[in-house]
Amino acid sequence: MSVMHGLAMQLLRIPVACDEGRAIESLPSYIIRLAQQHVIPAGTLITRLTEAHPISGTASAKAQSAPLACLTRPNRTTADVVQMVALATGTEPIVLRRMTYLFLEQALGRTAGAYAKRLRWCPACLKADVDSGQPAYLRLLWSLSAVEACEIHGLRLQERCTHCGHIPRGYAQWTCLSRCQKCKKQHEDRSHSKVLPSIQQFGLDLADLVDAISRRADSFPRGGVTAGVKKVFDAVWEAEQEIRLWNKLSRDQWIKLALQDEPISLTAARQLSSCLDVPLPLLLEGHVGTAVFKFVLENPPPALARTSAKRVDPRKLQIAFEAILAESHEPPLSLKAIATTLGVAQNTLRNHFPRKSALVVANWSAYRTSRPERYKNEAIAAARSLLSTWHDTQTELLTKKSFLRVLLNRSSLPKNLLRAVIEFVLTEQSAARLILHELDAETRNPLANRAPFA
Ligand SMILES: [Zn+2]
Ligand SMILES: [Zn+2]
């Protein structure tokens, strides 16, 4: 080991091009510039590093074969390369970790598709770097495949030279990141495309995420999203507002999110963040608190609030209102839910259609009053049915935990209700068994209990 330490590779320490904010540099970019500084190909640099700072056998072999562009992914290889580069350059490991997605490792499931396989760039950003007298560098944000265009310049990201079509090889020799490895021409936008990128292609939420990563000291917590989703689910259930939530995301999607033990994918987290209007970093942190509850429970969604401010055409409104009333709804819709769907205030409906509105209100409140009892009966029925068919349909051992899990999968009722009902049904069953057992004992030995009277 001491020999290894003696050989430990020392590299010149170059400053990170940008170490904070949405435009933070990526680790592959830093490695390329480091290699450039030492006038060796980036691949040679990685090989030397893994020889000089063996982290763990298989991992360093992997580091040598993993494409350079992949060294932002939240996995062991990236973590090892961070450690090697930190040792060799004396850079703080935390600074290098922020140049990757390692902080997402616990919070998100493995989703290789979320990360681009190749190095990508915005030609205008690279040119701006050079023009301002700084080294051209690749942004961490560009390695997420969902980011397809640069939010600053409105240009699509490139992954091949627009002059000669060359796709850069990460581990080869680099002269400058703003120039093509092969034809040496400056990268530029030559698409002449009239079609502008859509706002989704900028991945603005992902830019916020990168910004948050660049300021963090540690990983996003495991299960943060799930914990947050559970909180929302419970609060919305308590307030009897789940219909509004089902409008945002299907009930099945919710149940799945609330119950899964596996970390969710980046795509699912983004979808949820946009549905709930919670910034992605806060969602990953599990901080969905007040912002969401306010949105779900008090105010109509912003888009609908704007619509309701507009003047309404009573004739059109009547047609739409009657169309909704003509459909059968199980459970019935509340006036509030209908008003939200139509993009008007409840009072607008009350003023224009007093009798129809009164009917809706009456139906809804009858339903609401009977609701706790009905849900309880529904839950008991579901639990009894599962219990009686458990041995035929389930391979798992029957425990309270496994029972609850299967029941939750089958039913959309809230967890605490199902939990209570399970207690009830299991007690019921063991009481029944006890009686059966006594009856059984009695039939086998009819004299046993009557002995005193014999
Ligand atoms: Zn740009
Ligand atoms: Zn070229």
C-alpha cells in the first residue's frame, strides 16, 4: 500500500469553470479540461488515476470503460471518480459531487434513460464562454436527456459537429471544448431551423434542480417524495377534497405513488412536481407542506382562477352545466367540483341556475353524511373477502402487514381506515375460530363438558 501511496498521482489543480447555480460545470467537462491542461487524452488521465488511486478493483475498471459522458450519473462509478479526482487535484470532494447527480442517488430510482449517453452542448453558450475570456465548459444541466434546448439562447443542444458530423469521443484528446475534435472548427448553430424549441424542451424545472444541487451539502433524502405524497393524500382525504386531486392525477397513480417502497423515477417526480405545483427540489426533499395544501384545499388552480375572472356566456354555461348533470356520477359531484370543472365560481352557478344548484348541493350533502359509514362497510367487505380467499389467491404468509399491503393494492380507501378494519376482521375471525374449536371439542368428547353432571 505504501508503494501505491508513493505513486499517487498529483495533478495541477485547475479552478472549476462555474461551481454554483444553473450553469454549474459537469464532472466530465472538468476531467476533459484537466486532461487538456496536462496535454494527455482524457482516457489516459482516467487510466492513470485509477492506477494511482485504486478505490476498489471492479469500480476502477468500470471507471475506465464507462463513457465519459456517463460520469454525472448517480452511481458508484461516478462516486469513485469524484474521489480519485479529489485526491489527485486536492479539490474538495463536495465541490466535485455537486458537478454530478450523486445527490439524487437515494431519492430517485435508477433511470438510465434520464441521462444523456453523449456529451451535449449549446454552441452559443460555448462561444459566450470564449468571448468572455473564460474556458469553454459543459454544463451539468446538459447531461439530462430531458433538457433538449438552451434556455438562454433558445437553441437545441448538439451532440455532433455541425460542420463535419463528428461525434466527440470523451476519452480522446481535446484541444478546446468549443471546437470540434476532428475538423477543429468552432461549434455553431447551423440548423437554420424555423421551428423554435418548446418551453418543455428547456427543462426549466431541471435547471432549478441543478441550481439546488449546486448549493447542497448532502443527498436528497430517501423516500422524500413518498413521504410528501402521503402527507398530501391524508390531508386531502381529511378535507374530503380528493376529487380535485383525481382531476390532477388519476386515483391509481396516486395510490401507486403513495404506497410504493421503491424510489420514484425522475420523470415521475417531474410529473408530480408540475401537478402539485411544488418545485422539484422541495418535492425531493419531502417538503410539500403548505404550498400544496393551499393549492388543493383553498384556491382553485391558477389557470382556472384566471378563467373564472372572465365574463361567462350564460347560454354556453347552461349547456355545459346540463351536460355534466346529465352524466351519472358515482360518487355525486359537489357544486364546488362542478364549478371548478366549468371554470366558474360556485356563486355564478347558484345565481344563474338556483334550482339545479340546490339539487346538486342536496345530493352531495346526502352523500357526504352517509359517507363514513359507507366507507367503513366497504372496507369491512373488502377485508372479509380478502381474508376468506387469502390461501387461494396469495402465496405470502398471512400477517397484518402483508394483509394491509394486498388490501391497499385492491382498494382506494385510506390506509388508517383499512388498518382499523383489519384489526376488526382478524378479531372477528379468531373469535369465530375459538367457537368452532369449542364446538369441535364438544362433538369429539360429548362427555367432557358434562362430566360434573354425569
Ligand atoms: Zn446557450
Ligand atoms: Zn467537425
